Amino acid sequence: MFGVLHKLALWYLISIPIVAGISIIHYQVDGFNFTGYIWVAQLVVGLILLGVVALLRGHQPSAAPWYPWLAFYGWVWLSLLWSDNVGRWNLQIAAQFSMPVVVGMLAAQTIRTRRELHMLLSAFIVPLLFIALFVMAFHQDIAEDGWAATTIRAGATTATLIGCVFLAGIPRRVLVPILGWGACLLITAATSSRIATFSLLGLVIIHPLYRNKLWNLAAIIPGLVLAVALFYTPTFQAHFFESGQGSIDQLLSGNFKDYGRFTVWNSVWNQACRHPVLGGGVGSSFDFVPGLFDEGEEKFIHNDYLRMFFEFGAVGMVLFATAVVWQLISLYRATQSSGGELRSTFAAAWMGLVAMLISCYTDNTITHHLFYMNPMFALIGAAYGVASSERQMFSTLRHESAAPLYGYGGATPLVTYVGQ
């Protein structure tokens, strides 16, 4: 029974990055994009699997203390109590916010061996290939421009996380990680995703597996050269400047195209300051933002930090910051105390979290659960799950080898310790 359930949970987790890739397709079913049905089904199945797996495993210790994240997501749901006009949309946003931790907890309970970990990491190749083909189709005008121009940017966020997975393979391997990271960089550049592109470049400089600071310093020069080269390409120039041409001095002085975001942010900030402690409640920004645009169709603030302050107040921001800081420290420490593919997974999760924090300044990454947050938490949970399993195995071996073995005529213990 448990073996069948374990396989179901494992394949569920392997599907997480694959779904991130296919979510780039826009296909309407009864007026809703098909991904809406997918994530709801994933959430329900994930909750059922998590509950059953946890029940069958009994009182085994948790692979990681998820309490900081649970405190934040608990506040998200609690904010429904003071949200105005609570409806389906508010509940949907709350579920989207909190779904990643369900994936992470299930991954920690399910993925317990390095073989299973390798299966999850290998699954990230599938969305990379899918997104690459979609980007090629978009540039060849095969994909319809109306919806493709929007979803292709979300696909770039997935490519950023995949780039972290490849980049974390260094220094254990070199050629394949560089090629994979380079492919992801090409995707983010081809989609004109400014923050995603420069995040992938910046992560090379702060790679957590290089303790030698000379490497980090050496990575700055080629990183800056490549960043400047990309900045002056026609596609990035068109996205940075109204005239389609500008300089780095203009960029640094703030004289660049912001798509009206700065004006919106100012209005959102002023409104958020009316309820600074508790916030307006989950989903409340979607009632306020449309009035700031002439068309009234835009719902996103395109700044997750400002959005969280608007909806969850200072309390929510403190809970989120606490969870993030704890997670960064925990993951970084794990990279220094593990080895092989497990170490690379911890590093990929750490870089993925850093990239998320960067993108949150101009995007809605935290609720891009299908594209980014779910696969990132799958990495986090899987790494903790394997590390916990190996610690328990090592502890058992130490305990068993330390037990006295009595001879026929005496009580002389034979004591050995694994790892000494």
C-alpha cells in the first residue's frame, strides 16, 4: 500500500516542473485557461497525498521546520477575515499563495533517496525544451501574439529557475551546467525579460558553492561585459527606452520606460498606508489596481513587496521576511555540509529563492505558483527529505554499530562507529 502511494507521490512531484513548462500554453476551457483546472487538481491531490503519507509515516520527525512558512501562509488565510467583498477570487489567491508549501512538505516526505532526487532534477529538462520550442514559435509568428506575448514572460521565470538548477551543477560538473544555464539565458534574453536575464547573470557572481572569493570576483568582469552587451541589443533597448535607444547613464538616472508602474506604485503605497498594520486582506489589491488604468483591465501591481504590504500589512511583511531569511540561512548552511547532487540541489534552491526575491521587485512571482514557486519548493522539500533520510540512516548505523556484541563466555563489547 505504502509503496504504491509513494510512487504516486513521486510522480506527482516529477510532474511539477513539467506542468510549469506546459503552463505557457493558453487554451480556454469554458472561459477559463486550462491551467486553472490543473493547479486546482494539483492542490487537491497534493493535500490528499500529503495527509495520507504523513499518516502512514507516523511520528517520524519532519525533514525541515516549515513553521516560518506556515506562519506566513496562515496569516494570508487569516486576512480573509478583514477583506472586503470576499469571494471566489480572494479564495483563489489565498490558495495560490499557499500551494507551494504543500508541494514542499510532500517532497520532503516523499523524496528520500538520491535516485529519487536525480529523477526530480532530470524532470527540469522537459520544461526547458518545451519553453525553448515555444519561444522559437513565438519569434517565427507561429504562436498567436496576443496571449503568447504575455505567457512567454511567465515562461521566462521558469527558465530562470531551471537556470539555477543547471548553474548549481558547477563545480561538480562544468560543460553540461554551462550549456544548460546558457540556454536559459538565451530564453530570458529572447523574451526581453530584463530582471530574469540579469538575475541569471548575477547568480554566477554569488554562486554559493564557491568558497574561494577569487572566483566570485573573477566572475564579475565577464558578467558585467555580457550584461552590457545584452543591454545594447535592439530587443532590450526597445524594452528599456521609449525611443528604442538609450544609455546606461539614462538607466541609472531612472530615465527609462517603466510602463506606468512608478505612478501605480505611488498610488498603491498611499492606499496601503491607510491600513499599514493588518493590510487590506488577501486579494484586495485586485479591487484597487484596475481603477488606476484607463482600460481597467490590469489587476497586478507588478511589485510583490508592495502588494504584500497592501494586502497583509506590516505584520505579513515581517512574517514573510522571517520565513525568507530563515530559509536562505538554512539552505546556505546545507550547501556547506552536504555533497554531490544533494549539495547541488540545496544550492539550486538557494539561488532560486534569491532570483525570486529579485524578480518580486517588478513582477508577481509569488503567485506564479505553477511557473515558479511550486517547482522551487519541490527542490527545497526534496533536498531536505534526502538530507533527513541520510541523517536518520547514519544515526541508525552508528547506534547499531555501537551496540555491544557479547561473546560466548564474556561480556566484552565490540564497539565501532561508522564514519570515524
